[in-house]
Amino acid sequence: MEFHKNVRCSVQSSLDKMKARNTKKPDLKINMGLDSDESYEGMSEASFKDAKGFDCSSQKNNGSVPQENGVKKHRTSLPAPMFSRSSMSIWSILKKCIGLELSKITMPIIFNEPLSFLQRISEYMEHTYLLNRACSLSDSIERMQAVAAFAVSAVASQWDRTGKPFNPLLGETYELIREEQGFRLISEQVSHHPPVSAFHAESLTGDFVFHGSIYPKLKFWGKSVEAEPRGTITLELLKHNEVYTWSNPYCCVHNIILGKLWIEQYGTVEIVNHSTGEKCVLNFKPCGMFGKELHKVEGYIQDKSKKKLCVIYGKWTECMWSVNPQLYEAHKKSEKKGDNKTKKQEELQKTENDEADDMPEVLETVSVVPGSTLLWRIESRPAHSATMYHFTNFAMALNELEPGMEAVLAPTDCRFRPDIRAMEIGNMDQASREKERLEEKQRAARKERAKRNEEWKTRWFQMGSNCYTGSQDWLYTGGYFTRNYQNLPDIY
């Protein structure tokens, strides 16, 4: 299957650009002008080697980030534990919103977590080693297995994360550089109504590019809130001239009004290799009446002639495995015989509960089919995770303002948001006041642009179409890591 020859979208063009970046010297002058909405175009990227965000090597004994065995250490906890939400009644806010879209509804800050949605998106990159593995494999089916495991792992951090991330302000950005994992990422809030977040991540060694735009749509259904996945995610493996695309599953938070909050993900995710025609179809299963399907993911990889080559199964909260289709079907048949014996007993024990959706008993052990290959296993969370918004180790460090960052980050980076910073240190009153102030400032700026008949101009992304799917997409225009931040808006 021939590759598209569109210059902007071709993988070869991406590879050529990345090679060109590595031959250029960056201009690291920093200018914090904040007064214009004008977009900035035409600036070439700094090299991967030189544009590292901030240089710890020159600050060895000057408050630099601690290192252990040459690997940078990040913080492992938040400055303060989370506040209890038990005293707040969300019903008084949501009772008139059943069936409506929630993006325009102001929620009490107690239901938030101290991260922006842009930071939440960056959690896709927690298991970047799976992308590095895919780049190193010579077989396309094995690469698809690694990509499928990455797609599942990208939503694993949502397990027990019932706090709502802060809505990004228009023009807000977030950058994340993890040299120990080999990637850097930039994201921008490119639209406010409807809310659209665009991101672009790339390997520091030029092996992959990972990008997309997310259009989160939330709906309240009485006892639950459902997040509908919108937007295409694209992965380019440059060494192999391959492009993969997919969308995320649905996510539902149960018992918003009463009972214990719990999360399930469901829906079909199709990962397409646009180079080989191979496809991976993953079914994120809803929990079902007796909860036996909770967290389960099952699917298969097929070639371009639709022949099933392997089965992928597991739980998005635990691990994913791959096995031969015949072995899998034989194992399922033997399991069904045992299931039929207990089904009638469960039906007798099942009772209706009109007040809350009972969370099924979670059995986090996947029944492994003999002959299976492990693709991915989730890392354990910190012991204090439950008191800190159920954050993973990766999430704990996302809002950390490390020494040297303030002089290098764009002034629109959400690490500088005062409401999130106040919530993180446990000052909820200040966080609420700052959130209200920032939202009012955003409204005033929008009204001022309307008076001048001006349209908002994005800085790092521009509207386009995904040439592999034909869908609308926001594409990274480059230039962020040259560190020229003139004419950025004053949003904080």
C-alpha cells in the first residue's frame, strides 16, 4: 500500500525535518512578551541535543534536580493531600443537567484534581518504552502488538481517577521533556468553545512522532458522567515508514450523586496501520450485569486480507497479553463450561439498587492462556496514591516546577496557573478565587476581541486535516522549542 505523498503529512517529510533539526544550532534567547494574540510562524526547531528545556548540568550544586545513577529524579508526592469531597453535594448542581453537555457548567473546585487537562493528556506518554520497543522490532505484527499495548496503557492512569482536571484556558500550553524516557511533548488549548486540546510528542532520537487533537465531550446521565471520545490519535514510526491511527474508548464515572465512585471504559478501538493495511480491533468491555467483564479488553490483529493473526486480551487496569487465536478459542470454551455452573446462583443473588450503581467486585487477576506473551504490565502506584487523587508516580511530577524551569518555560505553561498551584498546596479557598479570576479574565479578553472584530489565533498548532483518516485535526507548526516566546497572550 503506497504512502501518501502529501508533503506535510508524509512520514519521510517528518524524518527529513527531524534530521534537519539535528544539524541546526538553537537560538535560546528568551523574551517573555505577553501582549498579543498574533500567531508565530516560520521559526525553525532547535536541535534535540541542545534544546533540552533547562540545563541541570550547569547547576550541580545550585538547587538542581537530584540525580541517581545518572537518571533525573522527580518528586514522588504532592505538597499536600487531597480534601475530602464527602461534605459536598453535587446533586444540587447537576440535577438540572441530565442529558446535557457539561463543558459550560461551572463545578466546585473540590471535584477537581490539581492538573490541567493538557497535563492529563501528557499521561499518554507514561509508557513510552512501548513505542521505543515498537521502533526496535523488525516484524510488523510485533510492532502492532506493541502499539496496541501502548494504546491500552495510555488510558490506564484513569483507573480510580475520579477527580476532574481543570479546563485549560484558551492559549494555555504544557511542555514535558523526559530525557530518561526519550521524548518531549508540547500541547496547546486551541479552542475554548468547543474545548479542543492539541498535542505533539516526538522521540529525542528521531524514532517516532505521536500527535493528536482531543475534543472531550461530557454528558450527565443521572447517576453517571460519560466522556465521549472525539479526535484522532496518530503515531508515526519514522524508521519503518509506518503510520497508525486510533481513537480512545468511552469513559464513564459512576455514582456521581450517591455511593462509591468507580470508572469503566468501554467501546471499540480500531488501530489501523496505514502502510501495511493491518488492523488491531480492541473491545473495551462494559462491566455487564454481574461485573465479570469489568476492565476487560479483548481483540485481535488481522492482516489486510482480514485473516486473524493473533488475539490480544487482558485488563486496561493491569496487563495485556497476546496469543495464537486457536489457543485462545480453546481456552475460552473450557472456561465457559465452568461459568455455566455458577451463572444461576449469581442470578439469584443479584438484587436491584435504585440509589447507586454497585461497583462490581474487582478481581485484578487476568486468566492467562497457556502459550501467551506478555505485552505490557501496569506499574504499581505509590502507597499514598489514594490520599493524593489516585495519582500515578508519573502524574505526581507533572506539575512540578523544577529549578531552572521558570526562566525557560513559556509563560502560558500551566505550571504557572495560580489556581492549580494553590489547590496542589491545599489552599482550596485561594484556588477557588483564582479559578474564578482566570475565567473572568478569559471572558473579558474574548469580549475585547469581539469589540475589535478580531479572531483568536493559535500559536503552535493550526487547523488542518489528518491525511490518513480525512478527519479534522490540529497540526503542530513547529518552533516551540526554539524558546522564542514573543507575543504570547497574558492568560494568567
